Amino acid sequence: MTSTSSPGFSLQQEGISYMAGAEIPAVVVNVMRGGPGLGTIGGAQGDYFQATKGGGHGDYHLITLAPASVQEMMDLTMLAFELADKYRNPVVMLPDGFLGQAIEPVTMREPVTEVPERPWAITGAVGRPKNIINSFAMDPVNYRPRVELLRQKLENIRQNEVRFESINLDDAEL
């Protein structure tokens, strides 16, 4: 897990793109600031497209969770770790600057006591073949299956993990 605010998130894009390509789970918290460049310390939602459409090079997407309260920030952070492990994909937490400075009581759930097995991780090759993690397939024979694997993973995320809350839409016009 790492955290930053808008300008720092821009600087992290190359690494995040690499992690997405190499299927390295991570949680990145980007407390959004307003404006381009250094911006302001006020709240804004200017990094939404950067987080949801993939901010770096390559054809990838990030799981993006946008909390609306301090309680949701707590709950979604725990969910972010679960989703990052489940899909081996970076997850971005996207609170705005106001939420990043908010204080309120939260209810904590029970901590996770069992960590999922990670047979893909680099832990030392004792008793198994060594794992190699990289984000590219140099052999053209392996390229298409690799791209298809990543495409299918993103489709699984779309099918199983989309969450949203609709409020006051009864008289909305489309």
C-alpha cells in the first residue's frame, strides 16, 4: 500500500502500469487535489478519469474504489486489499481532499487472520520452480495468450465487482 495526492499519483503511473502488466497486487490511495500542476489542497475529483481509464501507458484498467465517508474509506480499504489479491491487479482508493482531512468515528470489522496463498509470489524457490514476474512477453507466441489472459481478467472484474449507489434518481431524465 502506498498513498499520495494528485501530482504524486501522476508520477506513479509508470510503476502502476508495470504492476498491472506484471499482475502485482497493490493498493494505491490517491487523495485527490484540485487543479492541474501542483493544484490546490482543496477537494476535487479531477483524477477520476486518470484512475478509471488507466493513467499510464498500455491497455490496462485499475479497480477503483471511491469512498463517500470515513467509514467507507475504512471498509473499502479492506476490500481493496481483498480485490488486489483476488485479481492480482492494482486497486486505487480515490477519496477527495475533503474526505482525506475528515475525522469521524468508524466501526472496524474483525481483522483478517488468514492470508491467501500466493503461489505466484517471489518467496525463494525452495521445493518449487522459481517464479519470474515481468510485465511483457518477448516471444510473439506468448504475447496473444498473455493479452487474452489480461483481457479476460478485466472482463471478470467488470462482471463481478461493479458497485455503486444510486440516490435521488426518480425524476432523472436520460
